[in-house]
Amino acid sequence: MGKTYQIIEYGSFIRGKNITGFTYLPNDIFDTLEEFILLNKNRDVEALEFMNISVRKGIGKVITAKNYVGIIEIKDGTTIEILPKIYSQEDVTEAKVKKLVMDMLKTLRKSPYKSLQVANVSVDKMNIFEIFIRMFINEVLLIVKKGLKSNYETIESNERLFKGKMKFAQQIKYNYAHKEQCYVEYDEFNTNCPENKLLKSTLLYLYKNTHSLKNKNDIKMLLNSFLEVDKSTNYEEDFNRIIAADRNKKDYTTALLWSKIFLMGKSFTSFSGSKIAFALLFPMENLFESYVAELLRNNLNKSSYSISIQDKTHHLFDEPNKKFLLKPDIVVKNKRDNDVFILDTKWKLLSGQKSNYGISQSDMYQMFAYYKKYGAKSVILLYPHTEKIIVNKRLEFKANDGTSVKVRFIDLFNVKESINNLIYEL
């Protein structure tokens, strides 16, 4: 079983030595990770955002995680796991943080993560990759219990008995001296359809890459149901052949989304690397925004409030034409009196020890613009809360012209109370 090296956001790896404040990586693993970062930097400038490389005197090269969480699986079985910075809290266990990440992923739209169920999974004993494999296994298990779906498959072959229609060109070519055979084309109703081929290919891929004995055993058991199914030889072609509107395949929807992630790297962000088997990395800014928006959407009274995510109603300038689109994370409107509330999520840990608590000046400029252009009754900056950060929980900045920006905190391990308090202010 490969080893897992774990850090939190903004934690750092160093090569071949143990130094307090850094996580040690063997030389070959450090080199592979460095190559992976540089390769993605050359391919896409923005891709470097998940990690950077620097040099420190007396230490050498340092690889530092940024605001991404997830896993990088190396082909030798080694796993790099990055968890949110809130894991540094002494009263927060690794299992609680992983469950939180799963809950956040469930709120992403058009993704398989909506089906994540971790109640029966020992998340503290599995890295994120193994949890994802477990989720895929559970989806395929449901499909197998109901029975694999079948489709008509067009088959060309030499047969002893005539069926379907004769392929005359092939008959002349292959059976000139074998009059007893018929080269024919016919449709056969079987389970060898693109959906099942992709599921089988995913199971085979995961069987080779999982380090969990339970996952491996369950995949082996599931493969017995796919004995009559071929492996996919062209993932992209088979995904394109799937008819999305086919109601008979609705049970496959989530499992196939997982397959696309595992087989084609179609995750939240796509990465590549010659020695990398798999990479699933998620920007915490997006996860935090999606999570808070979903919580508000589910808890706001829909008859009294409307909610818009990534709203595109206004531009900063209107003349001579509209320029510089404003796109606040969450816009809540009171249907009764048309009062508008702007909420912007920021994945950043504030501190009373920092200048302006660590709130960025550009964020304040942005909120000021939202307040003016939307004629908002209130604008609120939302940050994650941790016990170690001592900041006034009802912080508010006011200008002489009446503009004000509130700063509020979401306790991610007590979200119900945080969201209720937030809704109370609207």
C-alpha cells in the first residue's frame, strides 16, 4: 500500500529532511511533485495556483500548497492529500474536516458529488481518493442490484447461419472459398452498451489504483456482473454515444459522472503529469461560496425572498456602453419591500493581529461598488470562523455617506446556527 503525505492549505513540503513546520517528502516524490507543478504551469498559467515552488536559505526548495484541497495520486501508489486550513484547529478531527469537504462538494452543481454519502464510511481511515472510489462503488452496486441495462449492438461477423443482412463486399472478400459461411450484419440485444463498457473500464482502473482492501474486494465482486461486457477502447467516443435523454439510463447518471472524472480527469480542475496517476483538486474559494449559497437557498423562506448566485445584473460603468461586470456571489432580495442584500464569501482566516484584520482593501472596494450599484440595504463579507481567531463577530465598517460593510463569520462545524443568525439580519 502506498504512503499518504498530508498537509493543510498553505502548508509546505521539503525534500529529504525533517524540519519543524514543514512536511518531509522523499527525494523522488518531491521531484515528481515539482515536475507536476512545472508541467501544469507551462500548460496553463492559472494551473500553478494550487501549489508554488520557492527556495529558502538553509532548507532548499520548498513546495507550498495554496488554496486548493484534494488529492494527487502518484503512479507508484503514493498519495498527496491537502486538507482545508481549518484542520489546524486543535478541537477539529481529521474525520470532521473530511466530512465537511464532502458536504461542500455535494453543493457543486452538475457534478457526481451531490450523491456523496459518508455516514457508513470510515472517513478518518481513508484519504479523499478512497472515499470517492467508495462513492462510485456504491453507485455501481445500486445499478447491479437492479440489473445492467441492455441495448441493441450492431455486430458484423462470419456466421454459419444467415441472419440480419448480408454484407456483400465482405462476403466476396472473405467467403469466396467458403460458401457455407455468411458475412452478415445484425443487431443483438445485450449488455455490451457504452454505459456498461465505461463502468467496467472504471472498475478495472480503480481496482489497480485503490489501496483499500474493502474497495478492492468490492470492485472484484462487482466485476463479476460485467463478464459479458467489453472494456471501453475509446472513452471519449463512448461518452459521446450515450443518449442523455434515455430514461432507461437515469440510474446510471451519477455513476457515469464519476466515470468521466476517473477515466478522463474531468474534475473541477484538470491537471496532467507523466508520473501522476490521478489528481482531484478543488479551490476552497469555490467550495465555500457554493456551500454557503446552498445553505442559504435551502433555509430562506422562498415565498419571502429570492436568491441569485453569481448575479450579473449590473456593470460598474454604463456609458458609453456597459463595462466591468459586477458579479457578487449571492444576491438576496426581499419580495415584500424589494430590499437587496449582497453577500460575498471569502475563504480567508481573519485575525485581530493583522492590519484591518486581514481584510483585503480590494475586497472592500468591491463591496463599496456593490452597495452603490445595487442600492443595497446591506452588504456582508462572509468568512470562515475558527476558535483561534479573535475578531468581533459583528464587525461593521461605516462611511460618512451612509455606506456600510458588515463582516460576518460562518462556523463550518455549526453551520445551522451561523446561517440562522445570518438570515435573521436580512
